Amino acid sequence: MSALLEIAGLDKSFGSLRVLKAVDLVVEAGEVVTVCGASGSGKSTLLRCINGLEKADGGTIRFRGADVPKTRSGLRDLRRSVGMVFQSFNLFPHLTARQNVALGPRKILGKSAAEAQEIAQGLLERVGLSDKADAFPDFLSGGQQQRVAIARALAMQPSLMLFDEPTSALDPEMVAEVLDVMRGLAEQGMTMVIVSHEMNFAREAADRVAFMHAGAIVEAGTPAEFFQSPRSEEARRFVRTVLGQQMSVEGRVG
């Protein structure tokens, strides 16, 4: 594997609040990295800096060996290669599922309408929604909308996928269907950086877990290393909390 994404000394502040503090992270091609930590630790801001939605105040972000561009046209080119899936689905309500997915290939990649429709249909099949291609977002469940959003991001043929809490807006019964799609992407070798509280998914599908606390990546390691023997007190406290919540949920289910 080789480094697809290299972040060094990344800093970001909003006014007097320093949200990212000298963040270092390297993501290899084909690797799945889950970024976890308490709310407000800087996880989402990190993702938004990677794809240029937020401008970093210091440090460097290199993608495929080149600094992330700062110009509008450069960022547009970057986002062709770096897909992002948000908490909210952000689908166009007046377009069908197929039309939502086909829009990027047609408008940005220059595909013909027929080619874009074919790409969209194939991706909807990939995420298990071929039978919903003509449905409008209002007639889809939250889980189905998020799967359409993933298909839409994949339609740009990205080298890297960023997921910002992709299941946090979903009812519990819909979470599994989205995680199944993400698990399939991991098995197919998609490089992914995932901000999530779904720790079971991190255990099963991630190659590494990066733990953030107060704007910094405190430690990173394999899921086994992180969950079985976290090194920092902050990580140990986080793992204890997560495991306690998991046991509580399992007890209620049982």
C-alpha cells in the first residue's frame, strides 16, 4: 500500500476556539480508518478540511502526493476524487433516486444522459436500491436516502470516500442497511475515512481506529489494539463508556 492521504500538523480555529490541534494522519490506499471520539473533539472539522469545505489555518494536507488545492477550480477537481457522505442526505427532492445519482456524471464528468442513467442504475443496484430508481426522496426511508447519497458520491468514481456520521440521523433499524453498504465498499478495497460512533462496525471493518480528544489525534492503532489496550487515559475512558453503552443496549434487547 502507498499513502493516498497525508495530513501533518493540521490546525483549525473558529474565532478563539482551536478546533484542530496539530493533527497528523496518514491513510494508505485501500485502507479503512474510523475516526472516533466524544462530540466536539474535531472529527467532522477534520473531514471538512480534507475536502476543502473548511480552510485549515496551518499544517498540510496532501492527496495523492500533491497539496490540497485552495482555488475554486482546484477544489472542484479534488472533489471529483474525494467523495463525501454527510449526516443529512442532501438529495434533490424534485429528482428521482436515479436522477440524483446521474446528475454528477452528466454535469461534471461530461457523460451523455444515457451513460449517466446507466451508471446511476448500476450504482443503485450496488447499494440494493435498483427497484427504487424512479422513487423521489420523500417516498424513501432515511436508510434508503442515505444509500442513494452513497451511490451519488460513488458516481464520481472517487479514490477516497469520507463519511461524516452517516448513520446518526437514522432510526436504529435503518442503521444496519447503510453499514452493510459501507462494509461492502471496504471489502471491495475502497479507501475510506469514517467518522462514526458505530464501534462494532469499527471493530469489524476498519483497518485502523484513530481516537480524537480535544482537537488532537491522541492515538491510532488496529481495532484490537484500540479496544483491548488503549494507551491514553482519554481513550480508556471512551472505550469504557462505549462498552458500557453497548452492554446496556444488549441487556435491553435480551
